[in-house]
Amino acid sequence: MKIASADSEGLAEGKEVKAEALRLKTEADKALAYCRLNLLKTEASEKSLWLEERKCLHEAQAFYEKAKEYLHQLNALKEKHAMHFVQTADLELYNMKDEDIEAEGRKVERLRQIAIAREQGDKEGVASLQHVMGLKQFPSRATTKERDTQQLQEILDLSKTHFKTSMEQFSRMDEIGASDETDERNNLTGTVMGKPTLKTIVEELIREEQEKLLFRVKGDQILDKVDALIVGEIDPQDTQIFVKRIFEEFDEDKSGAIDAVELQESLSKINVFLSRREAHAMLQDFDEDGSGSIELSEWQNAIVLHKYKIYLRLAMANAFLKEAESQYQLASAADMEEMLESYKRSLDALIPPSLRERMVGCLWGLFCGDAMGWPSDGHVNRKALQRDYGSIGELADPLDAAHADGGMHLGISSRLRLLGSDSSSFFPSSIRQPNRKSDIMTGMERYHSQRGVHPHRSLKKGMNTLNAQTAQVLLKSIAETGTYDRDDFLNKFIEYMLSDREMKDTYIDDVYIQFFERYSHGNKPYYSAGLTSGALEHASHALIQITPIIVLLAVEQGRRSEGAISGSSPAIKYSEKHPLPMVPEGGLFDMVYQHIELFFRSERLQQYGYKWANLLHRLILGHDPLSELEGAARAEKMDLSLLLSLPEDEVVGIVYSSVSSSLDHTFPCVLFLCIKYLQQPRTAIETSVNLGGNSSHRTALIGIVMGSIHGRTFLPYEWRAGLHQVNSLEFLIDCVARAGVVRQGAEE
């Protein structure tokens, strides 16, 4: 009985052990199956995102570890109860080979290595892509061409390094995948999305950016040549090539010679605008055999001479600049656009001021000088002016607070307050009740009852005062009619003043108020000027208004006899019965006389009108500026040797009033600053602005004089570009300058 009982217990224990062994083997088989399933998912996920791949791989590894654990438990159980597993059938049923588990383990490890390589490859590839894409936006604005190119090269090199590392990781994936030849699915390894996508995209982008960088480097090298030409250094080898090349470009009809028309038109392409008379004079200097044209040998001999070498430099520099611009376009270097524009402005500054350039510069100087000058207009307290604005060197807005404005009410005998910190007050001209033909204030009169209000409160940075706006109305009239038409100007002026104009200037001179009072009472426009004895006190802006006429007629006047140019002006008398004598001759001085008569009845002012027209038209025609300015100063009985030894704030402020708009004070101040800063025209304007007082009139007149000497290029680009409605203004200026050259026969 005991033996039977022991056998029965042994049999029961054997069944339990075998049941447990079967369970362990089943769990191990299940874990191994799930491991294989997730390995299949892992390999399938190689075609999508590596995050999904890593998730499947993690699951496969977890099931692999479970399978190993179950196998370990099974083997331990079989070893402990070996007596129950002696039969062959039991060995086959409950047996699991370590090789089966290890085979899946090798697959797990292989795919894990592939996943790590893929992740690293993708990350490095993305980093490479980010760097190479950054090249398309960097830098957003050029600093220096050498620095930008160096930074771009560094970024491109970094992108290449990341790309190389990425490709190495993908190659490692291929090697790992190829190492298991028994795996039927190993052909999936290496066909991941990261490798072909990044290889195709990034490799192409790097190649593209490398090409762009080469174009950029070439553009930089070409700009180095432009830099050398700007400072006067000419490469002999380039000179030899360009002398012939420029000749061939100028010879448009390919006749083997350049005539005056070809010379004039070709120079205009590099912004050198010569009249035909100037072009003929240049041709005669080149034409050694008197044939009336320039042959290649004559061109080669003369263009390298000091007198005309500037044209060779300009032609070479413009050609190089165009070539550099082409290289930067191929490099997609949008950041270089502003730098290229600065180079163009630098080249413009080298252009010898031609007749047309001096005419254009005269008008640009008017509007830039006025826009620069009005923020400090009427400021007599220079300490407060410095406190409120600092040193004014750019276009500015008026300070929207109580400040050192005012002084417009001070007489010419007043002593200026140069010390202290309190603001002075602005007392406007008298304002009378308007009607529909005299309401020129258009709502601005509300500012005139307040203390501490800037005289040009309503203007914004870059806008012009009413006096310059009136000159612009005259420009429009000349541009449309091709001449000076008094009636057309008056119609345009009245329409402009009574309209709801965009640039409403709070400061309106008495002469305009009196004009519209008379006009509203029924006077004809050309009989509406007032007959005030104090007209001279507010007359310096009259010279601003007649400037477009001087520009228009300067060339014609230059063709008249020298005696007519420099002779004394006629005596002028006025009467109530016939306040506007008409002079039929129609020359420069006659039209200046007529235009002044539209707003002023002042014999003294007419004398200044003649002085201004005489000085300005001679400067436009190219007479020696220092001689002309010193001659005008002597006529004003100015002791230049004494004045030039004094500081500007003593000459403009004590010797002459800085506040008074009287030409007895403003005109000498203009001459003084123009003579002192003849070769520093920008400094002359900035000095005038920071002296305050009657700065809008004074600075506009200085801008006109300097423009008639140096052309427009002395004016910083930011000043011209910052003017209100600059495109419209540029069109009008060019029209008037063209009318002045063509209409008066300067092309003959």
C-alpha cells in the first residue's frame, strides 16, 4: 500500500511538473512569437518614422527578455525534476533550444544597432538640412562682404560635416543589415526614409549653396576692384583691357570711331550727363587729326590722361559693379542689394558735376536743405535746442513738447539769448477772418494761439515747409508748360493753397495772408501782392521761390553777353496805379523780377533777386565757385578775413541775426557758411541747422548754392530718399532740368 501510494504521489508530482513545464514553454513560445512580430513591425517601420521603429523594437526586446526568462525557468524546472523528463517524447515536447532564443536575440540587437544608427543619421541629416536652409536667409543684411562670406563658408562647412556624419551612420546601417545573410527581410535595412530623402535633398542643397558661395566669392573679388577704382587705384592690366572694351561699347554704330552723340549717350549710361556742347568740347580734346570723331588710337591716348581718367574709372567701376551684381544674383545674395546701392552712390559721388547735374543738384539742395532746416526753425535758445534735439544730422520730426521754439517775432535789432534753458514763445503772424477765397489755414490756425508750439508743428520728418511747397508748385508748372508761365503758376498756387493739401504747414508768412486777403476782395491774382513797408523783413524765402526759374533759364542767360550777366540791375519804382510793370524781353532777370512781383513790392528785395540770380546761374554754368562767392560777399561789404576767424555761432547770431528772415542778415550768413565749408557741403548744411534761428530759409539757400557747385551727390542718400513724395519730386526736378538744357539750346 505504501509503495502504491508513493507511486501515485510521484505520478501526480510528475504531472504537475510537466504541466508547469508546458506552461513555461508555452509562455516562452508566446513571448518569442511576439518578439518576432515586433521585429517584423520594426523592419516595416524603417520605411516610416524612426520613433515608431524604436517603439516596436522596444516591445520586441521586452518579449525577447520574457522568452529568455521563461526558458531559464523551464531549464531550471527540468534540471530539478529530471526524473520526469526521461522519456524521448517528453524531451521533444518540453524541450526549447537556446539557439532559437539567441537567434531572435541577435536580430533584436542587430535592429537595435540599425535603429540607433538611423536615429543618429536622421538627426545629423536634419542638422545639416537646418544649416543649409539657414544659408538661404543669412545674413538678412550685409555687414561687410568679407565677414559675411566667411560666415557663410563656416555654416556651409558645418552643414557638410553633419551631412558626412549622417551618411556614415546610414552606411553603418547598411553594413549591419548586410551582416545577417540568413534574414530574408534584411533587404529592408537601408531603405529608410531618412537616408534617401536627406541624401537627395541635403546633398543637392549643399551643392547648390556651394555654387552660390562661389558666385558670392567671385562677386566679392569684383567689388574689391570697384573699391580700388573708387580710391583712384587702376590696375594696368584691367586698364589695357577696358580702354578697348569701352571704346567698342561707345562706338554704337560699329563705324570704328565715336562721334559726339555716341559720346554723350554712352556717358549718360554711367550717370555722366553732358550737354552736346560739353560733349563736343570733350571730343575736340580727343580728336587729334580733326576728323570730327574719335578713333581707337586717339581714345587710347586721351582717356588715360588726368583730365579724363575719371571717366575711365567710372566706366570700369560701373562695368565691374554690373558684373558683381550679376554674380550676387546667381548667388541669390539678396542681403547685398543695399551694399550694391551704396557702391552706386559712391560712384555717383565721383562724377564731375556736369551742367545738368548742377541744375539738378540745385533743386535737390533746396528741398533737402529745407527739410533738414525746419525742425530747428525759430529756435533762438541754443542750449535748449541742444537739449531737445541733440546734434541734428538727419531728417527729424518736430519735438512734440514745449521746447526752444519761437523767436519768429524778434526784430533784427534784438539781441539773441544764447544762454539759459527756458523756451521762448512763438508769436504768429496776424490771422484774419477767412472766407472761401482766403481760407488758407485749413484748420492749422488753432496752433497759433498756443505758447511753446513749434512753428511747423503739423509737419513730419521729410516734409517741406510752405515756402518749399510753393517752389514745388512752380516746378510742376514749368514741367507741364516747358517754360515759366506766370498765369499757370498762379492758378496752380491758388488751387493748392485753398485745397485740403496733404502737407499743411502751420507757419504761413504774412505775404501769403496778404495775397489771399486782396484776392478774396476781388483783386486779380497778379495784382494781389501787398505793399507793406516791412516786406524785406520776411523776404529771404523769395530767393527760394525764384530758384526753379534760375535753373530753367541759367543756360540761356549764359549765352547772353557777359555785360548783361554782370551789369547792374535797373532802378525799380512802384506805384499804386501800376504795381506790376511788364518787361517784354523775357530773359532770366525779367522773369525773376515778374515772379517776385507776384508776392512782394520791395525795391530792395528786387535788388537781392538780381544778386541771387546772378550768383546762382554763374555757379550752375561752372564758374569758379570760390571767386563767385567771394565776389558776392564783397558786394555785401563782408570782411571775410575777420568773419572766417570767428566761430559760426558768433557770425550767425551776433554779427548777423540768426533769427531775422531779412536778406540783409540771411544772405551774408549763407555766403559765410558756403565759403567756410565750400569743400564740406554736408557740414555747411548741418552747421546751419544746429545754429537754429531762421534755419529753414538759410539752410535751403545753402543747399541750393552747394547743389549748384557739387551737384546732387553731396547730399546723403538718406536725405533725398527720406523726402516726402520723393518719386514725384524727382520726376519734376528732372523735367525742369531737361527743359533748362534742351529748351534753351544747350544741346546745340
